[in-house]
Amino acid sequence: MNEDPRDELLDVVDRADRVVGTAPRGEVYRLGLTHRCATVLVRDAAGRVFVHRRSAEKLYAPGTYDVFVGGVLGAGESYAEAAVREAEEELGVAGITAEPAFNFLFEEDGCAWFCDVWTAEWHGPVNPQASEIDWHGWLTDDEIEQRIAGGEWRFVPDGLAAWRRYRAWRAGSPA
């Protein structure tokens, strides 16, 4: 039996990313409490990015596309632990290694969360988590940019913000 994701206990943080308490995910979302997430941009051996469409059952931005795998940190979980856990769960793999890139505060509609961005390479097959991902593929950076610019796909807002920062970070500009 699956637990309701709204009951998952999350750390609540202040604007300096310091833990100030805990609350169930549903309450964190309902009250707009600042929390944490880890996101991982995964490339294959050809340098393409793992892109997916989030399932319609997701609590945040259902049915949107994302270039990152990831999710919220559970109470007491580190960014590094969450990055690896989320990447392995969503890709359906074991043994992934993620490298830290940068962290930023994402704000939307009175809600805020820290996005800790990581990168990883995966050269093997993937078996994406069906409860999280409706579709997946490997796209080049140019193919992603074309879909963003053309409005072809609707991207998850925090993932789109992270992608733009990632591109600047990769080019040597501050994220």
C-alpha cells in the first residue's frame, strides 16, 4: 500500500536555507512554507539529456515536461542523499553518482523552495518509475531549447528556471 505523498514529513527552512521546523508535505504546499528539493540533470554517453513528462498524478505541475529528475527532501535528508535517491528512483537504476552544481531559491505564487542542482552521467539502460513519469527520451541541448522556444511543450516551472541557470553555469556565468 502506497503512503499518501501529502503525509511525507519535510524540513521547513528559512530564507537562508536553515531548518526551522518540519511539516507534512501537504501542509507545506498549502501554507507555502519554504522547503528543499534536489534536482539532477542526467546525460547519457552521447551527451544527451534525460527528459521526461511528469505523471498526471504529481502534486506539483502534473503533466509537464522536465529536464531534471528529483524531488523534495524528506525531513533530515541531505541534498546529496536526496539527489542520488531521487535519480535512482525516477530512472529505475542503481549506482548513480551525482556531482553538485549550484543552489538557488525558486519562488512562485507565494511559495518558495531551495533547488539544489546536481549533474550525473548514466550510460546504461533506464527503467523510469511509472508512477512518476509518463514519457521519457534523451534529447540534445539544442532539441530542448527548440521545445522551450517554440512553446511545443509546457515545462515544469522550477525545472525551467533550473535549466536556464544550468545553461549559464555551464557557460561559466554565475547561476
